[in-house]
Amino acid sequence: MNQFLPTRRSMLQRCGMGFGALTLGTLMQDQMLSSGTAEAASANPMAPKQPHFAPKAKHVIHIFLNGGASQVDTFDPKPALKEWHGKTLDGGNFRTERKTGSIMNTPFKFKKYGESGIEVSEIFSNLGECVDDMTFIRSMHADVPNHEPSLMLMNCGEARLVRPAMGAWVTYGMGTENQNLPGFVVLCPNGYPITESANWRSAFLPGVYQGTHIDPTAKSVDELIEHIKNERIPKPRQRRQLDLLQQLNAKHFQPRQEDNQLEARIQSFELAYRMQMEATDAFDVQREPKHILDMYGEGVHAKQCLMARRLVERGVRFVQLWHGQGQPWDNHDEIEKGHRKLAGQCDQPIAALLKDLKQRGMLEDTLVVCSGEFGRTPVVELPTPGANAGKMNGRDHNHYGFTCWMAGGGVKKGYIHGATDEFGFKAVENKVHVHDLQATILHLLGFDHEQLTYRYSGRDFRLTDVHGHVVTDVIA
């Protein structure tokens, strides 16, 4: 920045006899305390902070089945689909975006599991063994049947405008327990989902709270995190270099304190140094004993589920697991083939994650959430000119009703909340909007979602915007 050009801060100090600067100071103080904790004003923005009240959960693992898994083929059985298979409804078929045809029965069998007798599809048979530790919300609904806005709504609470991700809000409110690792880690194999890093960015929150993306397909830790090691300079010398660099950066930052991106860049240097040893250990799943590796199975999803447990075990606050690049669960065509393949990739690893957390006593304070951005229709999608030409036996997007499940972290065990209609199209009983789910997750972490705010551009923002109610029925 040109030294002769005044910053906004210096302009306020010089104009209007300094009253502008006084106002700015008040706004900054309100902003730092807006989380309701005195620690928010700490010099270390990632230092552990106390939430509004005693939390049931201290960590979150969010498993994201991006693309929109079909609720009627996974966790919401509907016997009426068999009776009505191939028939057209008198009032017209269910439709969201595209033209649809007759009712299509699920190609999968459902089975009751555990003492609770909750029914789960055969493609998630391993996960079915865990139902007595899980809560199923079968009455989820979102706003629109499009991937991009629905992804942003689920992750950031806002479908259109750039907003901080849920993991960013959580680390902003709670900090993190391990200062040698990022507080918010995103694992997504082979690349980015649609809307890319907007799903885990910090937006107007300080950059230190944004998610750190890791591609778990990398063969070694050195490939996993670029430049994690300095092969030329020993650590004592690195420490001296970094100390000098921090002094120079602090001097450079002094007249530019309103620049959040600069602040985040400076803090990232220190974190990168501290991560050299801790990250090498956390991401190296081969350090696990053979029986643990066998329990999770093989493949990238086994690897990233095990990474998630190791990260949470080391104090990382929020870990998000994506199924993969793009929208793999977006099965407009041949849903039997697509869903069977996708579930086969992650069923054993996700079940192993829940069992592993439980046997280590970690499930009590780790909230595991699994969702997509929406569900799918109970009717067959008809081929249309263009992208869907020639596609058969698939289902269209459906934001009117879908299923999310949670486990650990203070939720009820072996419990079903809400319901869709007899065909599984629309939530009709104890409806839960995405904002309600977000409010509930924050509540389990000890936050009043209406009070976890950040002042930006003259107003207070929060994850749930002006919406959301805590779903108390799912809380143990």
C-alpha cells in the first residue's frame, strides 16, 4: 500500500475531530465480544473459548454425501412404493426440476437392526449395526432443488450470498484444542465439490477460521500437505527465521489492522511451522494397528474416516468428509447401480468410524452428522433433451423431504424424528429445515445460535441468519 494513501482507520482518526475513530473502536469491541465470551478478544484467535453454556459435544465430524442421496433408497423405507410401482398418481406426479413419470419402487431391501428396530437399506448394512447409537431425522427440507444453492445453504446457512461455513462459525466460537493443527479440516478426495472452496470459506470472518482442504488420495504426508517439511533448513534455524519474520510482519501489520487477509497470512506462517510434526503424525494412518485398519477396510473413504478420528482425537474442532469431487450421489440415471457402488465405498468406513469412536469413549463428545444437500424423488425421472437424454431409472432432485442422521455428541440413541408422506416425497411430520439442523448442532456445542454473531457491514450476522429453531426432541 502506498504510504501516502491513508487507511480507513487513519482517515477516521483525522476527520471529524476523531469521533469516527471512537465509533470504530466501539464497533470493533462489539465485534470481538459478539460471541458472548471474553476470550474472543484474545490475542490468539484460535485459543480455546467457552461457549454460552455447557456443551454436550466438543467436536464435529460432518460426513457429506454430496449430490443428494435418495432417502427412499437408504434410510426412509416406503412400502407404498412397491404397491404403486409403475403407476401414475391421479393428481399428477411429483416434480421438482424435471419432468417425472410413474412411481418407482426402491431396488433395495430394507431390514430392521438393533434393539430399536430401525430399518436401513441393504446398501448400508454395516451402518445398520450402529442404529442404536443414531438419531434419524426423516423430515429434513431445504429451499430449492438445485445443487449450488442447496450446498451453500447446508454448509453456510445462505443459498445465494457468500457466508462463513458452519465449521468457520464453530472455530470462531470455540477456538480449537490443538494449536499445531487447523481447527477446521476438509477432506475431499480427487478435487473439489461444486461451488468448490465456497463450501468451507470464512467469508467475512477472519481468514484463520476457514477450512483447510486436504485431498486424502495422496500417497504420503508430503504430498498430502504441500511444503509440510523444509528439507534444507533444520528446525532451530527455521524457528529463528520465523521469529524474525513475525517481528517484521507485526510491524507491517500495525497500520493495516483492518486487513483480515493479511492477518490470516501472517498467522498461517506460524501454524505451518507448528504443523510439521503434528500433521505428519495425524495424517499417517499406517501408524494404526492392523486390526483397526482392517475394521475400516481399504480405499480412500476408509483412509479419510480414519484420518477424521485421528484429527478429532488430537483436538481438531470440526472435520468435514466429502464423498468426492463434483456431486457423486447425483444419480439421475440407474440409481440401483450408482447408489450401490457409492454406498459400497463408504458403508464399512463410516460404520467403523462410529464403532471406533465409541470404543475409545470419544463418541460422547463427538457429534457425527451425515447429510447431503437434499434428497431425491420417489418417481422416475423421464429422459429429457440435453444433459439427461437417454437416462433411465434415475431420480430427480428433491428438496421437499430427505433424511439426515446424527450420532454421539448428546443426541438420542435409536431414535427417529419426523416423517415424510407415504411415498417419501415431502416432509409432513415434525418438519426440520436446514436452519433448524444448524441451530441444533450449535446448541449441542453449547451455543445459542441467535447469540453467536459477528458484526459486519453494519449488522450482526449468524449462521442461521434470522431463522432456525433448536430441535429439542433429538437431544438426549
